[in-house]
Amino acid sequence: MKKIYHLATCDTCQKILKEVDAVKKKVELQDIKTVAITPEQLDQMKKLAGSYEALFSRRALKFRSMGLHEKTLQEADYRQLILEEYTFLKRPVAIVGNEIFVGNTKAVTEALKKAL
């Protein structure tokens, strides 16, 4: 399985998709804004990443506006928030076989290129 969860309106995601040649390498793409992440997909990501917190983006604008920065969140909270609001998923998230690549750092992008 080669799949990347991304946001089509995110310039950084688009840059990474182009950089790793996702389309040419026939990677399945899912725009999380138009096709919501299912609980099963999120649970699979968690299994590979180790926790829902590892998949959670604290950089999302709603993180502060919802006052979440002042709360102590548990794994169940992270899961629920990601399922309710796509912007809470740290992106892009790529799954290649049994490996997961989360986020947009240079190191993650380079590792993803090698895996594809």
C-alpha cells in the first residue's frame, strides 16, 4: 500500500507531493478536506505511528482558538479531534507498506522519497 493523506489547498503538501513524485509513482492520494478520514484509517495510522498524539498538529489555527493549548489532552481526545476537524491531522501522512511518514520536515520528506 502506498497512500498519502494530504490537503490539496496546502502549498507545503503540494510541494512535497511533487518532490516525491507521488503521481508518477502511482501513490493513492486522499485530500482530507474532501474525503474525510475514517476511524479505521486513523486507527491504522495510530498503529503505525504509536499514538494519536504523534499524528496531531498543534499548529492548526483551531488549536488555540478552541482553547486546547490550556487543556491536558488524552489519546481519546486527540483521536476525536482529528476525526472531527481535518486540520488537526499533522500533514502530510504517508503510508508505504508498514512504514508511516508524518509531517513536513526535510528529514521526513527525504525518508519518504527513499521508501517510494
